[in-house]
Amino acid sequence: MKTYESNEYDVIVVGAGHAGVEAALAAARMGEKTLLLTINLDMVAFMPCNPSVGGPAKGTVVREIDALGGEMGKNIDATYIQMRMLNTGKGPAVRALRAQADKWQYHEHMKDTIENEPNLTLRQAVADELIVEDGACKGLITNTGAKYHAKSVVLTTGTAARGKIIIGELTYSSGPNNSLPSIKLPENLEKLGFKLRRFKTGTPPRVDGNTVDYSKTQEEPGDKEPRHFSYTSKDSDYLKDQMSCYMTYTNTVTHDIIRANLDRAPMFSGVIKGVGPRYCPSIEDKVVRFADKDRHQIFLEPEGRNTKEIYVGDFSTSMPEEVQLKMLHSVAGLEKAELMRPGYAIEYDVIEPWQLKHTLETKNIKHLFTAGQMNGTSGYEEAAGQGLIAGINAALSAQNKPGFTLQRDEAYIGVLIDDLVTKGTNEPYRLLTSRAEYRLLLRHDNADLRLTEKGHELGLISEERYAKFEAKKQAISRAMAAIKKVTIHPTDEVQEYLASVKQDRLNAGVSGADFLKRPRVTFDAVEKLSGQTLATDRYVKEQVEIALKYEGYIKKEKTLVDRLHRLESKKIPVDIDYNAIPSLATEARQKFEKIRPESIAQAERISGVNPADLAILTAYIQQGRIAKIKK
């Protein structure tokens, strides 16, 4: 292919999925001339699988993206058809917002945002080869021969990298949703010395909503109380005309059909070589792994307001099409369902993420960043969070400024990236609340308090928005001071209220703050019983209530965070020669050489490293005579 010189940019982003759009918008908003390349303009921010955003841990990531100045929260708030808060009966650390998206509007709205963003050019092209000189990425070459030069490049190829779709005995080269695959770029990455591996994910069938008998299912409506992902959204704009989802179940007949056809299931016949997601298994995998269960939940989710296409959630499969039909028709409500698209599995290449720094820059090629599913994760939200960080750092790299990272105590995005670069992953990585040690600090409700300051410093949060944030912080401080001054006396009204929430009687007057610490007592109740208005904003009240009710637990977590910061401050020299350190266990030496941790705290998190290895490494660094790798 004959090449020609095309334009120069500060930042080029390859791939316009959920990672790519965040990366490109962040770089452009930080003042960098940015090019966003996509295989197909009709698939910008497309949802090839579940038409939804949020859920446990993932919803918090979307709030973090918004607090830093990213786009996903605003985009879903503009295009959702249903909004629900999950886990409302549990504590604030695990509450999670989830939105059902109109997938077509989501794509169109994000594409419109990109097209109208200054400094950002959107173009359809296939990136085939990186331009690498003197160990640094300088641009790329497309399949049409165009050479684009840039100061930084971000790769977000998703599942397109040597993608292969599998439906029963049928296999063919393809990206998601029958789009073009990317073949030459992953081959080029291997030539450049990157270690790749094969992962697999899947998607369920879609059926015609006109052929579903909803009377045999359970309706799952949205919330009436206003909920938002973006801190810029207004309660007055909350959608009242929401669409419902519906729940049904598989049964023993469904499971018998699956078991009778396991010899034709690519998951079990050896056709699929890639490793699939543990926390989002196919229905055939669930039936085999959980043989004791006689039913599994299925959610029927509308794909948009102006389509009858229904996503059969939690029913991912790569069975042959006729088997999929039999499986569907055995389920209550789907007996006469017409198949619109069969489910499929897709295999694709990922870069092993231990080859990355916390900035998501690759260790062996400067100014090259990777983000999203190509880093081994699953989920739109995980991809978007990485994309935002990669885009920020690509812009900073182009500006010759130090990188930006988030610590494990600052954001779920920090937990996600640290897990990837420190531990790698042997399967598609899904973010869970249980992966965060400090999840009481990393809540859905306080993402703005944790990260807006950082977004403002990066230039991604406007002065107007920052002023509103500062006003909210001051309102929280005033409300906290006010509730501590208020006294609740043991009046008849107070005793009746305590009895109604199953709390012991009050023997003497207490401060409003101490009264609020009682289980099931609310901020509104303190205001009512004291006869004083302590705050007007419901989000301010929420912050005060959580801070007081969980004060002891939050204090305990902050003590652990102080220890983390002390260890993070103990940096490990970049070019330290681990072979020169006597007494290190062989496994620890090998892990340190492979991952090359940046601090003692990161070294501690590497699996297979024991306290003795850490003590030896710490003592070696402290004594000052450090052997370095000879280059």
C-alpha cells in the first residue's frame, strides 16, 4: 500500500467506543488538537451488548467520570428510558444507580457531542500500523495509506482486534455487531513486542417485543424519585414517562434443551479458545456450573423507545440458532417470541495489562496509551473510565507534563487500573464493590467531593460548575455545624417518632447529630422534631446523614488509607536490578521483574509476594546502594 502524508495532531485516538470517545473528548477539552478514528461512524459509542449503564461499582465509575469532567453521565442522563437505584435496602457503599438506555439515541447524542467539540476531528478509517521511532509512538498509518503524525496515540480497539464471531458451528471474522474487524493492528503490536492473549465475551438473542407475552412476566418499573448520573442534571428534567423492564425465568425444560445440545455448544466443543467472563457467564455455562439450580433469572429489556427489539438479559449464548429458538420458547412469556438477532460469542485480542503504567502508557513504547476492553476488562463503564484517564494522560504527555493517576482510596477507577497493571488478569475483568478496600469512602453519592477538584485542575470542569461545587461543600459544612448545635428533647412527639422507627426512648436531651446517628433516624426527622430548617438541598442532607451515621467506620478506613499513603510514598527506582538483591524469593524476583512496581505499596499488592520479600526490598532501597539494569 502506497502511503501519503496526512495531517498532524497532538493526540490520535483509535476506536470510538466507550473508551475512545472519553479519551478523545478529554484530550480535546484540554486544548489538544485531536483526531478520533473509528472503523464505522455508525457505531460511535455503540452498545453491542446490554443497552444499559451503571449497576454495582459500575454506576459509581460513571459518577466518577462525570466528576472528573467526562461525558458518559451526561450522555445517559439525556438518553435513558428507565432509571433505578439498586440495593436501596443496603448501606451507601453498595447502592448503585442503573439506567436503561435508548441505545440508538445514546449513540446519536454522543456522536453529536463529538462532532460539535472544538479541537476534535471524527473520521472513519482502519488503523493498520503504528509509527514508532526511537522507542516512542509518533503516529499511525491507516488501511487507505494515510500517515497521521501525533505527539500521543491512544488505542481503544475493544473487541474488534482480530475479532471472531461464533454461533454454533458458524464462525467468521468480525468485530462487534457484524462490524469490520481490526486485523493488522494487533499483528503490528505483536511485532512491536507486546504480549497479547485471547479473551471471549458474548451477547444474548434479541426478540420482537410484539411477540412477547408480558402477562407471564414480572414488571420492573423505574424510580419515581429523581435520579441522575451527572452532577449537572436537574431534578426538573427527570423522565416521568419511563419504560419498564420485565423479569422471567428459565426452567428445567430450558436446562434439558441446553444439556441435550452441549455437543454443539462452542463453549464445550472446543471451538471457543478465548477465556470468557467469570461474572457474566453464558446461559449454557450457568446450567453446567450451577447444576443444582432449577431456574435462572432473565430480564427482558427494551433497546429503545422507537424499536420493538428486546434484549434478553442474562441469556448470553453461542448455541446454534435453532437451539437458541428452542431455549427461548421454553421460557414463560417467550413461547411465541420471534427471534430478531441470534446471540453470539466473540473472541478478540487483548494486551496483557501488566505491560502498562498507572497512566495507561505502555512501558516499552513512550507516548502510546491503551484503554478499554483491549486492556482485558469487560463493561462499558470500565472502558469509559480507562478512556478518560488515557485521554487525560495523552494530552499531558503531548504537553510534556507529568502524568495523572488515581489511587485506590480516591476512586473505583483507581482500583480498576491498579488491579490491571499490578496483577494483570487471566479473564475479562469486571469491577466489583468487593475489589475496593475503601468502598465506604468510594460511594456513589460522594464522587463529586472526591474528584471535582482534580477535574477542575485538569481544565475539564468549568468555572461555573466549580463554583456550584464549592457552594455545595460550604452548605454541607454549615449543615453539619447546625445539626451539632440543635438539641432534641425527650418530648412526647420525639418518643412517638422513636417508637415508630423501633428505637429506644430518649432519657435526656441530645444533639441533633447524636440523634441522627441512631438507626433509621433521618435528617428530615431531626428538622421536623427540632422545628428548624438545617439544609434545603437533599444532596447536602444526604452527605451529612452518611457522614454522621458511618462516622466510626469512615474514620477506621481513613486510618488504613494513611498507611497506604505512607507505603505509596516509598518509591522504587525505575531501573532497579532485582537480580542484584540477595535473599529475594525466586517468585517475588520474577514478579517484580515482570510488573516493575512503582512503589512499596504496589509491590505489596502483587500476588505471590510475601512480607519477607517486602522487608528485603525495602531495606535494600533504604541502604542507598542500588544496582541498576545495564542498558
